[in-house]
Amino acid sequence: MNVGANQTTLGDVEIGARAIIRAVRCARPDAVRLMEMGMLPGTQIELVRRAPLGDPLELRLRGYALSIRTAEAKLIDVEPVEP
Amino acid sequence: MSESSNDPAASAKRRTLVIAGNPNAGKTTLFNAITGARAKVANYPGVTVERRAATLELPKSGEVECVDLPGSYSLTSRSTEERIAVEAVLGLVERAPSALLVVCDATTLSRGLYLTTQLIDSGVPTVVALTMIDEARELGMEIDSEALERSLGAPFVRVVASTREGIDELLEQLDDAVSRNGPSAGDADDVANNGLGDAAMKAIEPLEAIFEAEHAGSTASARRCWAQWALLSSAEGSDLGLSAEAIAAIEDAHQAAEKAGVDLDLELIQARYRRIDEVVDEAIVKPAGRRTGSDRVDAVLTHRVWGMLVFVAVMVVVFEALFAWSEPMIEIVENLITYAQATAGRTLPEGPLADLVSDGVIAGVGNVLVFVPQIALLFIFISFLEDSGYLARVAFVIDRLMGAVGLHGKAFVPMLSGFACAVPAVMATRTMESRRDRLLTMLAIPFTSCSARLPIYVLVTAVVFNPDQRVLGVLSLGSVMLLAMYFLSVAAALGSAALLRRTGLRGPRPTLVLELPPYRVPLVRNVMRRTWERVKRFLLDAGTIILAFTIILWALLSFPKDDAITERFDRQRAEVEYRIPEAQRAERIAELDAQEAAEQLKISAAGRLGRAMEPALEPIGLDWRVGIGIIGAFAAREVFVSTLGIVFGIGDADEENPPLRQALGDAKWPDGRAVLTPLSGVSLMVFFVLACQCMSTIAVVRRESGSWRWPAFMFAYMTGLAYLAALAVFQIGQLLGWGGAT
């Protein structure tokens, strides 16, 4: 977990940890889709697990489960939430 | 286009209700509950998206056409297919709807309200059905639907679609909404800003003006709705059908926002979610608890080890079902066809008409019906997996592997099914959202070695390989070759997908944004209904093409006939009475029939084609007789074997038939060399691995891709590739000195 200058991304979060989204920096059509699915700054999100082959990830937000790949997760800045 | 009565006056009076909602929200169940099982399915014009519509009788509104839109999370779209929702809602293509029904899953309220509020804001009278209320109750949720109604200005009706709870109230509300027949003329010409900031409004206003100019009589709400849609949807490569003016305005808006340091997308989306969050805060009196049941199941099904094992097990079952369980049903169909053919033969006077009916029409119908068991089984499985929520987990688990060849996780089940039969597999690509991905998968599937190729491999390996020849002392050379063919087909399938993604169907792999819905028990009637819809579509669309092809092939194989040959054999058959003892007469007659068939086949159009093809077949080690077999195989690959039977004068043969194997083994070129050597046998098998020898596959690809362009392309490149590969195998093999017979 990065505490300090470098932004933590969703790709850095540990399994089972929670975080608050700060920014969605993906390329435009993807960013729009993710934001419309509720991934907005201020939304709380939980990293539930990785798929058996390592990718994609399963996230929990707004009461539902969403799967995105690590490539996109690395472009989403988050602030970890202390357990 | 839309299914409407023949009376123009009546259809002008008929109102439209458009039904939208998130995927997995129970929309289909609700649609069926409201309209009964009477949906008519057609395609939206110009795209391969299905339009399900059914008529509903309501007391006040009369006859209402209910149109079910594909499930979506937002009106925002990127392609012609995704545009359908916004076009339907704003009445841009078809007549504007009188009312909208939004299906909103109560357990995912905050996300579901995104689309819901978009639709309410469009200005069309909207009714919201809060589904999954039973689940919400179980999760301890308490929702104040009156608060939702107050804040958002639309009726919210709680329903449990599967038990019809709340349906009556819903129908009442729908009746009210539809009878208002669209936004009232007195709609305020001003729409609340709803939290949109200055930057957003600066971007929206010019677009609203453009919409007003292009659509006279539009309401302020519709303009606002469209403007936001246009701003969010426009992106590189989007196909939105916008005028040049609109495109320019959008560009300007985004640039201006960038200069001002504002993320326009974020502004627009956040404004809506802020509103939603406020509303939800008030309306959800008690939030939902965790779905412990679903979570526990997921812990196993997506577990690193157990998850993979369950995945493999499920796939094995699906595959086995397609490969084996369908056999008895296919046999029944085949027996029915044989019976029908025999009846036709008895009742109709002998001659070309009887042959046309028996071997053309009835055989053609048989060729279509024979696929129904596999299609039905596959779709029962897929519907079950989809409705239970497991299909999303399949995509989740296998995505990384499929990504290695540029395919989406959802391509796995279709590709796997291809090993049983490409026809239902191609149809199964419907579960994939991106059109490009669907096409890519459709074009790769025919390479997977379907079960119909197996008789060919079995026949050829039995003829050319000595069963005692062993590899590594254990496996017979024949089985090793068989395995090699399967590996080749997998390589070809994956390789072609990877290649196509870099060339013709270029584009980055679509980003994965996959909802993992909670596990639910599928409703059997939904599964059955959807399966029946698929089967019906297949019969009507692909079926007609297959029937046509069968008749054409029959004609090629049957005409022209030489009367002299018929006469000669008639004489010989007559002589059987005198020459042959009674016990052996039937056998001798059968022999004569088979020989006559062989001679007639030789001079038929197909026979002549085969001989004309011989110069092309020689370099790959095959002769004109195999050539005729290849032509016949176009009907269905297993027909290769029976056609070869006819060519060699053996009559009714399958791949196990000893006389056929003998005849093939003995077949010689004019100079005495054997035709089928191990090398030419391998060359033939390689050809069949890669060639598109199946009119039924072409028929379904035509159906699912929407034009003849793709099946034509597929046929051309597969046949070309097959020929080149066979050529390489045979010529290089000869160079290396492997050409001799064992």
C-alpha cells in the first residue's frame, strides 16, 4: 500500500481491501462506461478477488459486483480506506 | 420492420410502449408476464439486434405494441446497434412511443436509477417497475417507493415478475401512462437543470438548438436528453449517425471544456449520480445486507482451484450433451426422414418429380431438422447458465486465456460448442455484445473440428494407416493422426481469430466491463421460451437456405442422366430373374443399382465437375472421385462418405463399411499408383480440417451476420487456406519421400 506522493491505483489495492475512488483516468469511451456504471470520485469500492488466471478483477460497489481488467484498474486512482 | 397489422389506420392508432432496463433485472420475465408468450421476434432494420414485440390490450389505451429493448445500463451508445435505445425512446426512427416502462432491480437501485432517470428525463411518460422485490425483502431492504415517486416524478410499482405480484397495479399505471400518449403539448419549454453546472450547460445548449432545428415539435426534455446523449456517446470510431453540424458542436464543447479544465463527461455523469445518491439516501430506509448465499457460491465457483475444476466440469457436460445426448434425437429425425422418403417413393410415380420430392425437398427438410436437437440442447444450456448468473463467471474465469488470441471471455462457450457442431455454435455468439467480437468468433468457429468431420477422419485413417503401426509403442498411428487433426483445428481457430483481429476486423480488444449478477434460480419457462425462439428463427431463416442448397446439390448430383445407362441396367436387372437363384436376387439387384448409380454420377453435373477439378486435385494427391465426394460434402460433411459410396458403386455406405474401405484402398490412378496413400490421406484430412464444407454453417453465418458478405468471405478464405495447406502437405511430403504407400 502506497502512503505518500505516488497515487495508489485500483491495481495496487490488496484483495479484500476497500478504497474510495479519486479519479478515473482511462481513455474516453472506457472512462464514460465505468463512470456510468457508478465508478465516480467519492464512490467506495472493494476489491473482492482476482480471477483464477490472475485477471480480471472482481470489484464491489453500489451494491453490485463488477469485473474489469487490471489494465483498466491501474488507471483508476483511489484512496485506501483503513480497515 | 415492426410487426403491425395490415390495416394502416389501425396501426396508426396503435400506441407503442417501449420497455428498457438493465441486463439481469428481470426485464424478460416481466415482458413475458405482461404480454404473455406471444412475442414476435424480428431484427431492427440494418442491424443484427433482435426486436421483440408483442401486443397488449389495455382498457383505456386499447391495443398497445410493447417493444422490448436490449438490456442496457445507459442510453449512451457507441455503435449503430447500441443506438437503438435512444432512437426508440426519442422516436427518431420509428414513431415516438406513448410511454416507457423501465425495469429497475430494487437490489441495485443506485446503479439502476442511472438509466431510469435518463428515461424519465426524456419527457416521455415513464412508469418504473421495481423488480426483485422478493430478493430485496430477503436482504432486509426497506424501500420507500413513494419517496422515489416524489423525487423523480414517475410512478414506481413494486413487482415480483416471477409470481406476478404487483402486475395488476403495473398494468394500471401503464394504461394511464400510455393513454396520455406522449409528452403533453403543454409541457414547459424549460427543463430543470438537475444539478448540471455552467460548463455542462454551455456544452448542452448549442446541441439542443441543433436538435430543435432537425426535429420540429420536439420537447425541451427530449432536446436535453439527446444533447447529453450526444456529448457522452461521441468518441473516436463511434457510429452515431450525427449531422456534421452536431459533430462539430460536440467537438467544440469538449475542447472548450478541456481549456477550462473541466472533464465534461465527469460533469454530466456526476450531476446525475449526485441526484441519484440524494434520492436513494432518502428512499432506502434500510439498506440491503450482503448476499451471503451468493458470496459463498462464488467463493467456490471463482476459486483458483475449485473454480477451474467446476468450470471444466460444466464445459465437459455441455460438450458431452452436444456430442452424445443429441444422438438419439438425431436418429429419430433421420428415421422420420427415411420413412417420409420411402412413402414418397411409393406414392409418387417414378421419375424426376419423385426424386426431387424425396431426395431434394424431403432430404432438404431433413438436413434442417437434424440440427434442431443440438441447437435446442445448446440453447437450453446457455439460457440456463445465463439466467443463473454462471455464464458471467465463465467469461470472468476464462477471459485471460481468450485474451491471448484477442477474444472475449464470452466467446468460450460458442467456440467449445463448435467441436460438436458449428451451426448452434455460431448461433450462440449472440451472447456476445460487441459486433466485431461476434463476427470474429463466428468466422473462427468453423475451424473447430465438428463431429461431422469425424467419419471422414475415421474412414481415411482406416484405409491408409495400418492399424498395427504404433507410435511410441502404444498409440496407433491412426489415432495420432486423428489427434493431430484436432490440434490443427484448434490452432487454426485461434490463429484465424488472432489474424483477423489484426487485419480485416481490426480493432483493440473491447474493454471488459462485466457485471457479475447474483446467482439466481432460472425460470424454466424463460429458458424454454428463449430456446424455442432460437429454434424457430433457425428454421425460418437458415432453414430456407439449407433447403435451397440441398435441392441444388441434388440436381448437380442427379442430372444430366443418360437414358442409355438406365436401359442397359434395366436389361441386366430383368435378367436377374432368369440367371440368379432366388436367394441371391435381392443382393444382385442392389449391386446393379449401386453400379448404375456410380455410372450416372460420373456423367452428372457433379461428376463432370469432379473430373474438371481433377487437375486441381492432383497436386494435393486426390482424384476426381474424391472430388465428387467433396462436392457432395458441401451438403454436410458426413455426406462425403455416402457420396464416395455411390461413386465406388457400393451404395449405402458409412465409414465403417468394409467394401467401401476396400474400394478406397484399391482405387488407382490410370498409371496404377494407389490414390489413397498415407500422404494423400493426410492431405485430404488437412483439407477437411480447414475447408468450409458445410452449407448449413454458411446459412447460419448469413443469418447471424446479416449479409452474404461474411459467409462468402469465410468460404473463400477457408477453401483457399485448405487448398494451400493440403498442397503444402502433399508436395512437401513427396519431396521428403513420404509419398509411398505402406
